[in-house]
Amino acid sequence: MSTLQRFFRNTSVLILANALQPVLSFYLIVTISRTLQVEGLGAYATVFNYQAIFQIISAFGLKNLLTRNVAQQQEQAWRHLWHASLTVVPFSLLSMLLLIALTAGLQYGALVLWATVIVSLSLLAAAWAEVCEGVLAGLERLHGDLQLAGAGAGFRLAGAGVGVCGVPVRPRPLLLFLSPSAARTGAAGRAIPV
């Protein structure tokens, strides 16, 4: 598969996911709100807010490190996957226990504690998913392309009219900074290798 085909395939998957996410979120919020009513929705929000905080502890940026290391040493991808998996298991278990202890200590009630125990199991799955995603991104060399796509989509300096555009070229991607004068005159702007 050529680089251009892979780029369009990966971009279309990201666009589809970004388009479906708000629709599914809206549907889930309405359904959960109607099903749980006011008290249940409060317990639900409490449990998932704590889960989001403790999910950071369970993986804490290992995905970016794995992507870089696997992209540099693709022949050792299995070794990186194994070692990262062994690393996230104790941290995930620790974050699970801390989450349950915090909820029990704050005495939210039996319903919230039971829901926290169930939701805490997702911490291990989420951390391992981060590991797998980091290894796969390193194998596909997607990390730079995804960062550039995020930078191009989310990093516009509206007040100054400066845009950032990512270009996935081999061997290294480029960040293009386009100034307003460059856009008017057709000049190229400034390219920085990533």
C-alpha cells in the first residue's frame, strides 16, 4: 500500500470517528439520563469522573513513548509490547485500588461503591489499549501524521490569521506555518522538519 493510500485510509477513519462521536455521545446521554433519573445520573457522573482521573495514572503517557521506540526499532516491537504490558498491569491495579479506596473513604453509598468496583476494571483495559495503540502507531509510523493532523485541525491562531498545516512526507513530516501575507501572495511560508 502506498503512502498516499495509507494516508487517505487513516484520515478517513479519523474523520468518520470524529463525525460519529458526537452523535453517539448525544444518544447515550439522553438514554442514560432517562434511564437513571436524577439520583442515578449523579452517581453515574461521580463514578466516571473519578474513573477519568485515575485512568491517567494507569497509563500515564506510555503510548507516546512506545510509538517513538517502536518506530525507531520495529524489529523489537514484540519486546516493547511485552515490557509495556508488564509495566501497566501493576500501575493499573494500583489505580484500581486507589479509586475504590477513595470512593469507599468518601462514603458515597453502596450503589456508587459497587459501580466504582465495576468501572475500575476498565482501567486495566484502557491502559492495555493505550499500549497496543502505541505499538501499532509505531509500526504504521502514524504518530507524526496524527500529531500533524491534530495540529492542523486544532492549532489555528485566529487573531493573527496564522495557520499550521501538517504534511506527511518521507522521511520526516513537515509542519508548515502559513502567515497571512504568505496566503495572500501565494508564498510558501515556513517549513520545519518534525
